[in-house]
Amino acid sequence: MSETKTNTRVSEIFDLFYKHLNNFLKEANPNHEEYTEFVKWADRLGRTGELPLFMDVFIESSVLKNMYADKPGTEPSLLGPYYVEGAPILEKPYKLPMRENEKGEKLKFSGTVKDVNGEPLANTLVDMWQDDADGYYSSFDSDAPPYNLRGRFYTDENGYFEVDTIVPIPYQIPTAGPTGEFLKMIDQHPYRPAHLHIMFKHKGYETLITQVFFEGDEWLESDVADGVRPSLMTKLYDGGDYKKASLDFVMRNEE
Ligand code: DHB
Ligand code: FE
């Protein structure tokens, strides 16, 4: 049987939370009916499995912004609720696993991974995942096979990688449940701009979890989950019967 011990960090964070919560409640002054409605809604949030979604939409971004303010390197962005561990390790030429007739525009995405001094980071593990042309992530509300549009591969000796995939589309977070109910009440649309999820691992460096966004997307300014950062923008170019885009990434040394 595991024994739960005192945790001073939890205690410290809870004290702060409780202090601010009480000030907040004084100011917002909810009545008892509002309080019980909130508890019912929060209970639905948990029961429908939307708690990670809600947390990642409204809280994860602020945690990351505070952690990485004034630090060098590529800005981290949301892991989000749709990461799946253990995606297939790909062979060159890299192509994310996809269905035979995967819908969507073909995309050749490339980039380099360097350290904060500009030295290339060879053999960095790149883990990528994204939505399909219907706006679904495999393994979540999707009929696609497991690990569809999810894959892992390595940078070459110059820290360079190139991978074939499809252009992601703007993502609409689920609207049918308690998260959507809440968004309607605060008059916020449910869209995220189109993005690639990408994670880099290299021994001796901080794991970089981030996203890539595309210039011109209509939701960049009002991303429901506030994931867009200036250093994460790229541009789609025409490559003939496919699009291409690239971005360079900088990993921080482990502290
Ligand atoms: C969230 C993040 C994502 O990257 C995404 O595609 C969908 C939802 C989120 O923060 O909940
Ligand atoms: Fe996403």
C-alpha cells in the first residue's frame, strides 16, 4: 500500500491558491445557486473525460509562458490532450503514417535543430503528431488507425530533418460537452489555428514540446487555447503538387 506523505510544494501552492481564491470569491460574490451549478458542471467535466481538455485550453499556456519567460531557445507550446506515446519510429525518407487515400494537401515539412550557440544537434529524436483533413486526431473521436499521422524520427548529422505529411487544418475543440457549453457562455469560439505538434528529445538538453503555426491562418489571433508564439510561425510555399514549409528549432541545455 502506498503511503501519502506531506508535500511542502503542494502545501505552498495550495496556500497561495486559497488566498487568491478567497479574494476572488469576495469580488465575484457568487450566490449559492451559482455555486451549486458550478459544482454540477465541474462534475460533468470530470465524468465526460474533458478535464484534461479544459485544463489544457485554459491553464497550460500560462504555466508555460511563466516557466519560459526570458529564456533563450524556441518557445514551448501546449502538449495538449492528444499526445500518444510510442508512435512508430520511421525509416528514411520520413513520412508520417497515413491511410492509403489520406485526405488533405501534401506537405513536406523540414527544419533544423540547434543548441543555443547555433551548433547543430544531430540524432535528435523528433516526435510529431497532428490532426487529419477532417480535423480529428487518431485515437480520439477518429476512425483512423492508431498512430495515423503520428511518428518519430531523427535529425541527420547537420541537425536537419524532412518529413512528408499533410497540411493540418484548424482544429475545433469538442463543442458537445461541458467545455463547449462553457465556451458558449463566455462567447468564445472553439477554434485553434492549424498546427503541427512537435517534440524534440536530445540527451543533455531540455525536452522541447512545441507547435508550428502557419502564416495567414484565420484563428492565429484568437486561438482558444492561446498556443501561438512568434517563434513558432512558418509559411506554406507551393512546391508543385504539394506544399512545403520549414522552421528552425533551438533546444536549451538541461539545467
Ligand atoms: C488543445 C491543444 C491542442 O493542441 C489541440 O490540438 C486541441 C486542444 C487544448 O489545449 O486543449
Ligand atoms: Fe493540437
